[in-house]
Amino acid sequence: MELIATGVPVNGKWQGGQADPAVRVWRAPGQTRAVALVLHGGAERSTVVVRPWRLAYQRMVPLARALHRAGGRHGLEVRLMRNRLYGWNGRTESPVPDARWALDRIRADHPGLPVVLVGHSMGGRVALRVADDPAVTGVCALAPWTPQGEPVDAVAGRAVLIAHGTRDRMTSPAESYAFAARAREVTDLVARFEIAGEGHSMLRHPAVWTRLMCAFTLDRIGVGETDETLRQAWSRPSADRLRIPG
């Protein structure tokens, strides 16, 4: 079952007449036991309203559906976020309050349930920023935008999986490596996969991205058999988990 839920922050309407954030929901067929929040990419600067047909948003629809197919029977509800604005927009950090709103809504609908964040590109950056929400147990960041000096405090105590294509020219694999290395200072569970020959759009090896995302999410909510690639990754010494072949 798919629903569209649109709303406003707890403290009132968004300012400036901007569109509200929206969440598309794939509900678990039975009792909901966990929630995955999927976050789309964007641009460094843009105040354009994100419409449902925007490519960055549409790119995440098949991933959200795949996640629901893998986890729905285990009680996983999947929510796909659609931001108000397309850009990060400097210190405004436009998508961050949108994600916080979505997490607040999850908490209201499913108090006490664990949440796994999945984000691509700018959405990966957002996921890593809001991982300090008490419900979040893990972050799966796909080709994340992690500029130099990006803070790691929010992932303290969380499991973090980063996957990056070696031919990505939109976001920097070197910077996601540096982020993963810094994140090891605040959490013991960091794994970073390198997908050979892959660019930013995740189109050359879609099955690899989907498998890693689903395996990580199911692992974090404690259902299903652990994927062998993921099991081997977690069994490596911490320092050897930053350049794992995808």
C-alpha cells in the first residue's frame, strides 16, 4: 500500500510560502517493527521546489520499492522523503529540517521503533547529519556528498555503511573515505565499499547498490540472514573496512 503524507513541522508552517515536505509510504503488510527513511539527492545551491518528477527523487523510488520487497514481510515500513527545496543552500542546510520533520513524524506514528536512514548524494549527507536522532540505528550513505571537514559527531554509536563508485565525478570518493576514517573515532561500526567503474547515478551496477542497501538495513533491524559480503565486512579489523570491493 502506498500513501502520500504531506505535513508541516511541529512548531507550525514553513516560512516564505514554500512547499511542505512530503513522504511516500510503503507500509508493512503486518505489524510494523522498524522504519527505513530514504533521502534523495540535490544540488549545492537551489531554491527550486522539488516536484515528484524530479530525477533525484525518482532515482530513489526503485530503491525504496526494493527495500520494501526485501523487508516488508519482516515488518519494515519504508518512507521516501521529498524535500521542500532542491538545494543544500549553505548555512541554511535546507533539507536537514525536512529530515528532522520526517523523523518526528515516524516517532509520532511508531514510537520506540528503530529507524535506518538511506540517502544518496546530498541525501547521504543529510542522513549522516540527522543520525543523532535517538531512533536511528544505522545510516546507509550511497555516493554521499561529504565535503572536507564534514562533522562526524552525529554518527556516534551508529552503524554506518558508505558505498561509492570509483568513477564518481559528482561527489568525491576521496572525501567519503576521509569521512569514514574520521567516523571511526566515534563509532566502531563503519564499513565503506568501493564499486569499481561506477559513477554517481548508480546505473552501471544497480544490483550491487540495492544488495548492499537491503542487506545493511535488514542487518540493522535484526531480521533475515546476514548477507555474506556484509558479514565478511564486519568481521574485518576496523582499519580494513574502508576500501572494501563492492
